[in-house]
Amino acid sequence: MDFSQNSHFVKMEGKFLLSLFLAISVSVSAALQHQTFVLTSLPIPDLSWLTQKDLELEVDDKASPESEITFSLNLHHVDNLSPVLNATPESLFEFRLRRDAVRVKALSTVAAANASRNPALSRDFSSSVISGLAHGSGEYFTRLGIGTPAKYVYMVLDTGSDVVWIQCSPCKKCYKQADPVFDPKKSSSFSGVSCGSPLCRRLDSSGCTANRQKCLYRVSYGDGSFTVGEFSTETLTFRRTRVKKVALGCGHDNEGLFVGAAGLLGLGRGKLSFPTQVGRRFGDKFSYCLVDRSASSEPSYLMFGESSVSRKAIFTPLVTNPKLDTFYYVGLNGISVGGSRVPGVTSSTFKLDRSGNGGVIVDSGTSVTRLTQPAYVALRDAFRSGASNLKRASNFSLFDTCFDLSGNTVVKVPTVVFHFTAAEVSLPASNYLIPVDSEGTFCFAFAGTRSGLSIIGNIQQQGFRVVFDLASKRVGFSPGGCV
């Protein structure tokens, strides 16, 4: 045998395989889908969060009954009190991530606890939404009127809980809020709920006064926060629309992370949430749109009624968790990066089992999308590969994939697409690459969780009108900004 010829053949074969590999690599690289990402900076705190028009509406006592008016309003979204708190954009962002970690733990705790258990249409109305970040309570607030005459206060918006409640005097213990504490004795529409009423029986945790005449409630959250008080009905005013006899907790002992807000507007799917209580009055439909604070001056909003459903929305069916009716579960069947499906990330990755474990929820109060760990690792690795042209930076907080984009104004980044059941949602680059400091560091805005529950957070929802069509049991996403 001529070993020299054989050696030459091996070398030629090696060169051929190397050329083939390079050709394939170039082809794959060329096929990778990118989009243009215009860099922004962390939002600067702003005090222009309350307009004169809003002030005028709050002193207007000519609100109409819900059946007599239809309207849509621009709403505000800013980190409004941060200048008062001497907060910098960096400190606000770090605080947001700390709160986010608490929020995720709380939702996961609720889901795990429940999984372990044994078995006439009105006109539209809307309300303003502003960031609650600077208050230290929730991600988004709405300002609405309580009682008659209406007293306007900030309420946390929460699609991850049900019971509506507000701090009430006299306070056994109340945390600090931006507005005066509500006094039920000064409202002509306030009415206590009797101990034996159907409303009282709907509460997961209820009690009675010593004479058994008044229903008492207690709501505890996974982060240790709680509210305790008298269960009642009251009128809520959304700008000039009054919604009567809304069941809510009048809390006399309230502790936890709700500083700044007067209470909470529960927007979950449970039997005592605001949408469930009054759904028939607005067609069982509501939506919100949350702006990217760093890139838009458009307002965020919350809207109820037929006009809340965008014609451009693409819908995915709601998934029912037999163990927990609060959260908005959806089917996520995969994720694409750069136009290609991420290997190993399928519907089975996010399956909600019969015991109530796993699944994917859409949540307004969580910032960063959390994916079950195997899915996150696969997504992260695919994005790192597609963004190999970008200069890497050190990890930041919970983010392990960051880039140094200083000196750039525009870069090309791989596309990211969620494949929901019957709906594909393509994310703008600003919904998954976010600034984390003022030095040009941007991070991939996803994180892993060892909990079985995956959460689509509000950073990924930015600029979409998110429609909750409860009448048809579906959630929709309408791109194009909050207009």
C-alpha cells in the first residue's frame, strides 16, 4: 500500500469537509433572521404624570351610570414619584428586579399550593394606568374613584389576583399611601356584606364579627403581604363612569409591599375578581397596553368593553387549570430565534398537567419573562449563537446574557417569536434587549425558573394591546403600540 497516497487522500478529504462546514455555516448565518434594534436608555424619572385634565375630572361630580356612557381615554405611564424619592434610573431598575423576584416567588408559591390540594351588556369605560414602580408596590397603577362622592386613589392593577380591596379607616395597621385613607362612613354607597350572604361564601378565607352580622375577609399573598377587614360593596368610578355594587375588602389591617397604593384592583379569572363580578356589564372583555417607558411618550391604558378588542389582535385560547382559576394560562408550543425553532422547546416543555403543575401564564405584574429552566437555557444559547457578532458584557443581577453596545445607536439582533396555540407573536427587539445601566449595557430580558410555572412578563408585552376576551375564553395580542 502506498501510504503517501493514502495520506494525501486524507488531507484532501479533510479540506473538503472543512470547506463544506464553512459553506454550511455561512449559509446558516445568512439565513438567520435579524431585525434592527434602535438603542434606548433607562427612563429618566418625570413629574409630568398628572395632567390638568385629570385633575379636572377628579373634581367633576357629574359621573354617569355605567349604562349611559361610552368613552375611551388616554392614560399615563411614568415612574412618577422617583424625583421625590431622589431615585436614579439605575436604582429604580435594580429595585424593579428585586420586586420582580418577590413577585415571581409569590405566584409560584400560589400555583404550587393549589396544585397540591385535593380535589346585561353595558357601554365601554376605561381608566388611567401609570407605573407603580416608584411607589414600591406593583408594576402598574390605575387611578379611580371609590365611594359616593368619589374619592380618587391609586390602585394596583393585578392580573395575578382576584379580590378587590382598599385600605379603610379606622386603621388597626395601615401602610403609607399617596392619598388619604378611605373613610367608609363618608360614602353613601358603602354597604357591608352579611355573614351568610353568597358573596361572603365566595371568599377563600372568611369570617364573621362576634354578632355574626358582618362578613370579614383575609387575603394573603405569597410574599407575606396580607389585608384583613370587612367585606363590603361599593361604587367605583372610572373617570365619568360609575360601576355600582362592586364587592371589595375594606381593609383595617394591611401589611406588606403595597406602599403607595390605596389598594388593589384584582383582574384575575377568579370568582371575586373585578372582571368576573361585572363582566356582563362590559361584554366580558378588557384590555391593557403598556408602553416602553424608555422609548415612547404614548400613554398606557386599561379599557373595558367591546372597544377594548383590537381588530388586529391574534388570539390564543385560554387554558383552564382545574386547581387554580385566578391565572390566565395559555398554550406555548415553542419559541423561534432568528427564524428557526429552538430545539427541545415544545408544547410538552410547558404542559399544564392534571394536578395543576407547570403551564404558562400572562401576567401584568411580573416584569421579566420567566421560563422553566430547560426552556430558558435552550432559548438563551440559541440567542447567544445568533448574536455572536455583539460584544459580550458581564452578567447583571438575574441576567446571564448581556452585551456591551456602547458607542452604537443601531445594531442587528436575531428575531424572537413566541409560538402560542393558534397565534405567533413576533417581539420587537426592545422587548427582549433592555438597558440596565447608563453605560450601554443591554441584557437579554428572560430568566429561568426552577418552578414549573412559566410567566410571560410585562417587558415582553410592551407595545402590544393585550386583550382578555373572557366571553370567548381567549387572550389576544395586537402589535403596533398603544394607539
